[in-house]
Amino acid sequence: MGSLRVHNAIVLTMVPGRQPIMRGELVSKDGLIEYVGPHRSGIADHYDQDIDAAGGVLLPGFVNAHTHLAMTLLRGYADDMPLQEWLTTRIWPTEARLQEDDVYWGAMLGILEMLRAGITCFADMYHYPKAATQAAIDGGIRALPSGVLLQFVEDISSVERAVEFALVVRETAPSRIVPMLGPHAPYSCSIEMLEQVAAAAAEHGLGVHIHLSETADEVRRVVDETGLSPVQYLDKLGLLDNHVTAAHCVHVDDAELETLVERRVGIAHCPTSNMKLASGFAPVPRMLSMGACLGLGTDGAASNNRLDMLQEARMAALIHKGHSGDPGVLSAEEALSVATTGAAQAVGLGGQVGSLQVGKCADFTVISLAEAHNHPLHNVYSQLVYAAQAADVVCTAVDGVVLYKDGTYPLLDAERIIARADESARRIAGGQ
Amino acid sequence: MGSLRVHNAIVLTMVPGRQPIMRGELVSKDGLIEYVGPHRSGIADHYDQDIDAAGGVLLPGFVNAHTHLAMTLLRGYADDMPLQEWLTTRIWPTEARLQEDDVYWGAMLGILEMLRAGITCFADMYHYPKAATQAAIDGGIRALPSGVLLQFVEDISSVERAVEFALVVRETAPSRIVPMLGPHAPYSCSIEMLEQVAAAAAEHGLGVHIHLSETADEVRRVVDETGLSPVQYLDKLGLLDNHVTAAHCVHVDDAELETLVERRVGIAHCPTSNMKLASGFAPVPRMLSMGACLGLGTDGAASNNRLDMLQEARMAALIHKGHSGDPGVLSAEEALSVATTGAAQAVGLGGQVGSLQVGKCADFTVISLAEAHNHPLHNVYSQLVYAAQAADVVCTAVDGVVLYKDGTYPLLDAERIIARADESARRIAGGQ
């Protein structure tokens, strides 16, 4: 990996209380941050790679705390529909035609998109997790892959196999690939399955990635069947004794929030998906005031349809103002923090990524403020969250390795990936 | 203006019921659309300009039905604040330092941004309307400029002067500049002022651009003072006998909506601004089902902070699903329609722009779907609204004249405009 410097940047470390460094630089060595701070003149160091940020903003790479990556193949395939109709007539029949190869190319397409948007890490839950894992390895990006454990689908109901997969990945893949267990949701997994997951996670120190209280309907189902709220239910089963990344948490009351805070459950808030599927408004201002471990995710491209954390930060900042009636909630700086440090903590990697600090992994992105829509510059946080767009990203690196720069992917053949993903999408949509 | 062809495009005419033309072209002559339809092979026509859209989407230019263009200068200057504090401690003191020259450069900056985002027409309400008008003339864009008529500010309380300005513009500016009268809002203009505006608009056939029922507070004020709802009040004063573009309409009940529909009042819905300032959720699904004349606007860059109609279309499609609990409301196609044909009608230019039809003005944009985030392509409308971003725009033209193409502005010196606008922004923010 060698050494790399990025200079001539406005640096946002995203360390709480730290001011933007208006003329700053970052140096990484062997994948770790060695220096971050003001520009040092007269330093005669020689770096393997020296990047001029040209006045752009250097900040931690975004962490996408919840996605189903290969669903890029279904982007735009079924929009503006009621959830059950969407699932039963469009998504599930199409997914049934998925093969491992499709998932690889769909994941690769998603990796192109995420790197282009400054995302350096993602927590994935999808079928054929081996394919998504291979894509993350090939793509150079940091990933927390898991399969989907679902009670009623025979192929994917074995906790044993999921654990085996996770252990093999942990042993054989680069350290930036951190496998998790992926029980789908409290309402779609049996009590035995959830208990098995809890035990295996504890035994092997694996994180758990699960959907939690996304819709009012599913919450009612769990309450009816168990007499407990979904959060209480998971807690009783011992699942929250492990690190858990819980996607959505739209319909949680204060008592549940208290448990989530106490157990340090990572919440992956997905504002665009919650709006698009009309799931509702998660109590985000309340989560923040209660000190929840709050991150952001894009969800899959079928319910977004972008993998773009700048968009999620903006959506979160905007919709919770509108919904609460208070324009002061979720400031631009808070939204950006939730998309970086918050999301890193939510997936259990708060010690390694999510802020620019010496000793952490050199996962970062550079966002240009050169075009008209980013002028004038009164406030860097506001500019990124409310004015900038994914296309303003000019450089993205993971472990100090540049994976996207100025329209090119040094490690990837973008044209081929797009063609192969298009082919897969045509096949599964056409049913051939 | 001569002749121009755009070929090799997916054409969305935005004429209701018309299917996308998967390999289509458009020809304009002397600023008007002469042909739009499938690719014609073997036509040996010679065009002054021939543009290969390379498979991108050709659609009508977006119409921004409500903005305060030169507020680009205040982009990011005061965010995440309560409305009254925002206005009194930040926006108004800064605006008090504005000079005519600042408005010109701020408007020019906004024009760069809008052309880059596929916007070909905007309805503006701001101080020093002469400067914004000159900017629109110089920038080649279509505009409906108006000043701001406010009761309590001496300089801008003369309806007579506003009418005079409008008549001079109508007489001297190119026909694509359509002046309007801009009374600020029912609560901030006296009854006499609104009556004068109504009479002058009727006498001279001028349109009226006004804020209407943006916040619950102002509605209460009008009801308290007049005993009428804001819509009834304006109707009683005769204002709605003219073409009116009413920005926001967040807090309108069914009776008011009926009046708005009956009087064909153009509604400029501003979803991002309504969220950012926590004004509330306009009853957009109800407006659509009642057949309202509904368009979209960005509002000013201080309350957005973008001038990006793709973002407004997406925000509208997303937040009204979330707020209504129905994922079927405001489909991608409807959202795109509201941003083009709807907005054109809302500003009173439905006969000239807003759809691609023979005889209409050749105002169009081309959006590339080449990058990873726009693959695969299952549905063109979904792709544009949910997946594409402003940066995907590769070409924007007004009256058949290309104003933006592949990073360049043939008529404008972008670097100089940005530098001058930055300078103005520094001066007014710094108070020098």
C-alpha cells in the first residue's frame, strides 16, 4: 500500500468538536492514517502518491450501514407500488431467478456507484453472500457481508451454514471484510432461528445485521405473536448481547429506544427507503437526544434507487425538520456525522473508520466544491449536505488505496461491469 | 438561431399518454420545435448544429416555478435555524447590504447552476429585478422576473413602479422574458396594495407571482385580520381574476383548493424548502386528485440550498409517499410531469414550453444515463426521478440555442461569474 498524501484540502475530520481545517492534508502509510492536520510546509517527505485536492473537502469515506447491494439489478424495476404487491408480484419472482453470477455483477455495479459517491464501507444483507464478498474483495472496498436467514425459504434457513460462511470469510478474506450474520427480521425468523443466531454470534464474536420495526404492520404481528415489542423480544432472546446493526427502527417507542441505547444497538436509518415505501418517519430527533448509536443506510437500490450517502444525509436533515416542525433538528453537521462516524459505530467499526484520526484506516473521500452549485462557500457542512451531490466526489480511497479518481477506477473495468450487470438485469427481469 | 437536431436520444415528450420514444430525435428551426419523434433515417437534411445524445434522455427543460435567484449568494449562510430567527438575524440584515450589482452576479451564478441542471425557465421574485432580468437576457435563459412588493419597506412598496418596470421589460426585452408583478404575500401586503396589483395585472395582462399560505402562522394572521382564508381573501380582492403563480400553498384546506382549481391558479410546490424551513407538507396528493395546476419550484438557495428540479421532483415523489403512507402517490412519471408541463402551466407558459411538441419553443435538456448509478435501465421515468442527478445533464438549450454542453457554457464566462458572485457573497456576509 505504501504512502499517500492528500494536500490542499479543507479537512473535516468528523471528530466531535474539531473545527474544519481550511488548508489541511492527510498522510497515510500502509493503509493507516499517519498524519492529519494543517498543511506542513518545508516537509521534504516523498510519498508514493501525492494527490492535490485542489481546495476540495477531504472527509472520512461514507459508511453505508444497510444495503442489499446486488439489488442494483432491480433499480427502477418496480416503483410507486404498495409494499406487499411490490414484494410478491415483482421483487420475489425476479429474485427467484437470481444466480450467483448475477449477484456478483450486481454487487460490482453497486461498488462502482458507491465509490463514485464517496462510500468506502457497506453492510450488506443478500442472497449468495459469497458473490458479494468476492465483489468487495475484487473492488477494494470495505464490507460487512451477510446472507439472509429466512424461516420460510429452505435454501437460506440454515444458521449453521451462515456461521460457516462467516468463519471462512473471516479466515480467508482480507481484514477489511468483516462477515456478519443476517437474520432477516423478528417477524420472518422463528424463535429457534433467532436463538441459534444469538448463541453463534456470542460464541464466535460475530455481529448481527437485522431488519427491525420497519413497518407498523410487522410490529403488530410480533406483538400479537409474542406479547412483546420487537426490541423486547430480541432482547429476551439474547440477540442484543451481541453487536447488532438494526436497519430502519421506524416504529419504536421510547421504552424500546431506551433498550436500543443501553444495549448500544447500531441503528441504520434509511430515510429515502422509508419515504419511498411509505414505511413512516423514524423518531430520529428522539434517537439523537437519547444518545442512540445512529447511522445511515441507503437500503437496496430497488427501494431508493440510489446508493448515495450524501443524498441520505440530506434526506435525513430535511424530512425530520418537516416532520417535527422544527427547522433546528438534525443540522448539516449532525447529518454528516451520522453518515460517517455514526454509521461506522452502527456497523461496529467505530474504532477503525468513520473519522480521520491517526491510527485509523485511511478510508476517505474528496469532494470538489468547484462547480457553480457549490458557490459561494459560507459553511462547509451545509455545502456538503444541502448543496453538493455525489457527482462532486473526485477521489475515494480505502486503506490508503485510491479506488476512484476523476472518472476512473484504477482497479476496475467499469465498462465491462456495467455491461455484465445490464445483461444480468435483462435476464432476471425478462425471466429467461 | 438557425436549425438544430438532437438525435440518438430516448425522447420523453411529456405529452400525457405519449410513450417514451426509445430512439428518437428532435429538430428545431428558428427556436421552435419542427419535428419530434422516431429517428428518421435517410433524411439528408443539413442542420446548423447536430447533437448526438449518445443514448441519453431528451426531455423538455425543467421549469422552476418559484425562486429568489440571487439568494445563491446566501447559500449555506444560515441553515438549521427557526424561521423568524433566520429571517431577522441573518437573511434580512444581509439582504439590506445588497446592491444591484450583487443581484446581477448572484442571478448569473444561479443561471449557471440551473442550466447545468437542465432548467430552462424560472419565475423569480427578488430585489433589484432589473439586475436579474439583465442576467436572464445575458444568460440566454427564459425567465419570468418580478420584484418584491412589500408593505413595510419603503423602497419596494410602489405598485406603480413595479408596473412600470414590467411594461418596460415587456417592450424592450426578448420575448422569452415575461415580467410579472410580485406582491410578497397576503400577510405582508396591505389590502390596498393587493387591490392595486389586481387592477394593474388585469389592465395590462400581467401575471402575478405571490407567496401563499406557506406557514400555519401566517394563515392564522390573515384569518384573524380579514375573517377570510388567504385564498378567499385574494379571491375577494380580485387577484385571482389574473394569472397567478402561488408559491407553497402548504396550509390550504379543501375549500381553498377548490377555488385554486376553479381559478386555474398555478401552484408552485417547493418540497425541499418546505422541509428545510419546517413549513409542513403541502396536500399534493389532494391537489393532483382535484386537478390543480401544479408545478414545482426550488425556492431560493438560502432555503434549499440547490436550484435543481430533479431533486425537487424526487423530493416531491418521496415525501408525499412517506407523509400519506401510500407508496402509490406521485409516481415518477407524475413527478417529472409536475416539474415540466405542470410547472410551465403554473407560470402561465403552458402554451409555449413544458412539453416537446411541434410549434412549441425548443427548450430542452439531455440527461446522460451512462454512469453506473443509472444502470440497468428498467424504466426511464423512474431512472430520472429516483436515480439520476443534476450532474447527469449533458446539454441544455433554450429557443433552440445550446446554453450548456458537456461542462461548457457557450455564451457565458463561468469562471468570472463564480469569482464575482463569491466576491459579492463575501461582501454582504461580512457586512463591508
